[in-house]
Amino acid sequence: MLVLFVLLLAILLILSLRERMRMVNFRNKAWDVSEISTPSPLSQALAGLVGTAGGIYLSLVLLFTFLGLQLPERVHLGELQMEPLAAISIALAIVQPFLLKLFQLKRKI
């Protein structure tokens, strides 16, 4: 069960990073005029993923603090332990580029 969860998480992470790399390449394609060293699409995608997850995490912490809600310190998934808000933040950051693409496709139709 844990192996399947970790494998699914790894696949989603790879697909999310690939989608973020595609989005960064699409945005920078017309504007790339510098021949100087530039960050790789993977490093930009990973930085975007971590930045998005961090922003979501901070927003959730502020929301839960404001509402006075109590969460357990750790959630156990088999042998894996994690902070619930951090897990939610990473999950939402991984899913975000797919949801964005869905909204873009919906607008085209």
C-alpha cells in the first residue's frame, strides 16, 4: 500500500514538473533574447512547484489559525508520517498545472 502511494506520488510529481516545464518554455519562447547562462526548465519548474506549495501552506496556516481550528501534528500513512497542511499544500501544488490546463482548454471551447 505504501509503495503504491509513493509510486503514485512520484508519477504525479514527474508529470506536474513536466507540465510546468512546458508552461515555462511556452512563456519564454518568444522573449528569450539572452545568450547568457539561463536556468534550466527543470530548475524553474521545481522552483515554481516549491514556491506554489509554500504559498498554499502559508495561506492554509493563516486560515486555520484565524478560524482557531486544531489539526493533528502528524498524519500517518502506513510508515510515512507528514504534517497535514504540508501534505495538502504539496498535493495542491502538484495538481495546479493540470487544473490550469483544464481551465484553459475549457475557455477555448
